[in-house]
Amino acid sequence: MNDDSEERNRRESDVPVDLSRERESFVRQFLKQGVELTENLLEENKALHSQLSELRQQNALLRAQVASDDAIRDLLRKIETLETERRTLLDRSTQLEETSKENQDRNVEIEQELHDLANLYIASSHLHSTLSVRGVMRHLCELLQQLVGAELFAIYLLRGEEAIAIGADGIELTALKSIPQGEGVVGEVMMTGVPRINDKPQPGGTLETPVASIPLMVRDTAVGVIAIATVFAQKPVWAAVDRELFKLLSSHAATALIAANLYAKEPGAATALDGLMDHLN
Amino acid sequence: MADYSCLVVEDSPMMRQLLVFALARIKSIAVTEAEDGVDALRKLASASFDLIVTDINMPIMDGLKLVKRIRSDSAHKDVPIIIITTEGSTEDRQRAMALGANAYITKPIQAPQVIAKVRELLSL
């Protein structure tokens, strides 16, 4: 037996075995596996491509968002800068408004001062614009009424020891009695040459107790008095210019009257200047 | 060349001068002066004015009569009129406004007050 089997084995090993079927089967298997693998790889590749595309899209979106965030941050920074500028401009505008208001107030003050100066200039120029005694008296009365607002007043002139009324408004001249020097407010002002002016013109007074008594001065001597008994009701307080007008009247009214009085005795302007050169030498 | 013309009617030369000075503070106004109501009417007959400032107590024709005459004249019936007067009572004011005055200012005047009223009436 063993010899048969040995012989069979020897015969089997001497004869080449036909492995082509195995080989084909192997190759088929191998190829099949290769195809499967390739298909798997292709599938995977396709999936990876798709994923890559998705990721690229997401990346683009994220980039856009970041850019947008940056833009928003820039805008916010710009807004803050503009807010700061706005606050600065508002502060500046407030300052300018205050300055403008101050300038306006100062303009009003200046206009008032100009008006007061105009009052004084006009009063002075009209007082001295005429050499007629009646003219001077008319201007004096007009000044008191129109510029000061005197309603009832009298103008007294010292003659000897008495003050005699030479002009009036709001009362008949003939109704006014003479006042002895030193008697009452008018007499006292006539004697001292010191004006007496109430703090306020209201309530009004009388010619015996005037709201303002202004001496008419020639150098240091009182030669007359203006007594203002009442002013118009629409004048509750003295204006700043009133006291200046009183000073002007005190120093100029008597001079104007004296000039007009002297001129009244002259036949004309030329002769009124006779002797002038002698006074200058 | 002034943009506006104003007629000042006042018998007191002192007051007239003061008013002219006050109005001169407004650069665009030219001022014409009249001594009383009759003088004013003569001036109105030959020229037109954008504003009239008038006293009340004047000889020949007083300010209230003047206002009445102006308002009855179609040529001047709309011209603004400011009364400036020593008469300070409410009745005087009401009478003047009823006749057609646009403003009523009492003496003694304060130039800034007059200027402000003129600016208001002329929309300056």
C-alpha cells in the first residue's frame, strides 16, 4: 500500500497541477476586491470633496462674518469719535451762546449809554442855541418836561433875599409866591447850592416839598432853583441820565440865562462883542 | 440808500432831534421830520413812508387827528404808526390804538425801547 501511495504521490508530484482555475479565481477575487476598494476610495473621495466644498463655504461665511464684525467695530469706533466731537461742538455752541448773550447785553448797555449821551448833548446844545431869554426859558421847560418827564415844576431866580418864580409848567406862574432864602426846601437849596433829590420820583410832592430841587449855579453861587414837584405817572424811578441832566442844568442853565439876559440889552450881535478884546488882554 | 423811510412828527425840536438820533441807530432807515400834523400831511402828500412816529400834543393839528386822517387815506392806511407822548393814561392809550396806532410809547423815551418797537413793526 505504501508503495502505491508513494507511487501516487510521486506521480502527482511529477505531473504539474493545473492551477489556472485557482489563479483565475484569485485574480478575479483580487480584481473584484480591487474594484471594490477603488469604488470605496472613489466614494470616499467624493464625500471628502463634498465635505471640502462645505467647509470652504463655511469658511467663506465665517470670513464674511469676521469682516462684518470688523466693519461694525470700525463703525462703533467712528460713532464714539463722532459722539465726542458732537459733545465738544455742543459745549462750544453753549459757550458761543453765552458770549453772544453777553455781547447782546453789552450792546444794550452801550445803546443806553449812547442814548443818555445824546440826551445830554441835545439838552446842552438847545440851552445854548439861543440868546433870547424867552427862548432859553422855553428850552429849559421843554427839557424838563420832555427829557426828564417833569409834570409840575417851577423855576425860581434869586432876587435879593427871595426866590421869585420866573417859569413854571403844570401851574399858573401868577399862583406861585416868592420864597425867602433859607425857607423850606427850595429856600435851603438856594442858600446852600446843594441839590436835594428824592430817591424816587414817586409818590410826587409839591412845590413846597419837591421830589427834586436843583440849584442854578454860577461858579459857586446859587442864583436860582428848579423845583420839580411831580413827574409823569409813567416814570416810577429816576433814569441814570436824570441825575446827569440835573448836573447839566445846575451848571449850564444859569449861564444860558445870563448870556441871553446880557444880549437882550444889546442892539445886535456885533455890539454885543464890543469890549471883548479888552477882556482878553 | 436806505431801505425804509420814516416820518417823525413832533413840535419840540429837542424831542425831534432825540428821535432822529435814536432812529439813526438803525442803519437802514431814512428820517423825514415834520413840525406838526399839517406839516406831516404835506410831507405825506408828496412821499410815501414805511413808518410814522408822532407826538400827540402838537399845535394846529394834534397827533390823534393826524392818525385818524392817515387811516382814512387809502394810500397810507396800512403804514405802521407809533405814538410817542407824555399822556400816560390807559384811556389815552386805548383811544390812540382805537384810532389805528400800532404802538404807544410814553415820554420820557428810552431810545432802546423806541428802536426795539421800530424793528418789530418793520420786521428788521
